[in-house]
Amino acid sequence: MPLEWLFGRRMSPDEMLRKNQRALNKAMRDLDREKMRMEQQEKKIIVDIKKMAKDGQMESVKIMARDLVRTRRYQKKFMVMKANIQAVSLKIQTLKSQNAMGQAMKGVTKAMQNMNRQLNLPQIQRILQEFEKQSEVMDMKEEVMNDAMDDAMEDEGDEEETDQIVTQVLDELGLQLTDQLSGLPSASGSISIAATGKVPIVAQDGGGGASGGGGAAAAQPNDADADLQARLDNLRRK
């Protein structure tokens, strides 16, 4: 604190750049004012030269002409000085931008170092393995719970009710089939004829050995046809 009181507070680079930038801007404003003053003086000198020339004061005209040349020369110098100051101001602005970028990169670098220091790959691998293990355990428990819930909610009478519903649906379909068959023309009875045509063969060959066995084998599909024909007849009568 005493040192700051004696020598002043030490300015940071940003503060120094801002201070120099303000000084350069002030210098450019002063040069602009001087240039405007020179331009006004140039106009006044030109008016005086014209007036003296009309009056025939040639010596005074030469003196004023030299003054006009010097005034224009100073105007050019002011323009050159302002251009140089602007170049320096641009350099200071560039340095300020580079300094800001450097500070930003420094902060980003520190943040990346901290993140890389905290990033522990073996620990992350262990965490992922543990996560996968716990996920598998959870899936197994969920499957066991679902099976237990299915067993608990299952009703023994469901099968009987299911069979009753299926039977009811089939009965309704049978009624619909009866209505459709009643609208069809009656068949020629070929199925019953075929069945009755082969039944006597079984009766005739009942005492034979080999022929009787063959007749019984042929009679089985005929009995199935006769049964089907009987069911159709019952449906028509209903």
C-alpha cells in the first residue's frame, strides 16, 4: 500500500492500452482541429492575395503567396501525422485483441487441463461395467416379477370360459352355414349313393378272409362320408 501511494498503482496491460488509445484519439482530434484552422487560414490568404493583386501591391502578393505555400505544406504534414497516428492506433487495437485472445486461450487451456486431470478412464470403465451389470440384474428381476404377476392374476376358470366362447362362436357359424345351405339347390345325393353302394359289399364279404379285410378298409372312408352327409341333412332339417 505505501508503495502504491508513492509510485502509483501498477497498471495492467489492458489499462495501458486503453490509456494510450485515448491519448492517440485526442492527438487525432487536435490534428483535425489544426487542419481545419489551416484551411480557414488558406481561404483568408487567398482572399487577401486577390485583394492586393487588384490594388497592385505585388510585393505583398509574393509574401502572402509564400505564406499560402507554407500553410498548404503544414496541412499535408498534419494529414501525414494523422495517418501515422491512425496506424499506431490500429496496432494498439490489434495488440488489445491479441491480448484478449491470449487470455481467453489461457483460460480455456486451464479448463481443459482440469478436465483432463479429473477424467479417469479406468474409473469410467468400471462405472460402465457396473452399469451394464446392474442393468442385466434389473432385467432379470423384471422378468421374474412379470412371471409372478402372470401366475397370480391367472384364473383357473379362464380355460372353461374360453372353451364356451369358442363353442358359442362355432355354433353361430353353424347356424349361418345352415342358412346359406338352405338357399342352395339340393344335391343329387351322390355322397349317400356312394356310401350305400359300397355298404352291401361289406355285408357280402363279411365271411371272407382276405376280401373281407379289404372291404372293411374301404368301408372306413365311406362311413366318414355317410356321417358328413347325415350332418348336412340334419342342418337342412333345422
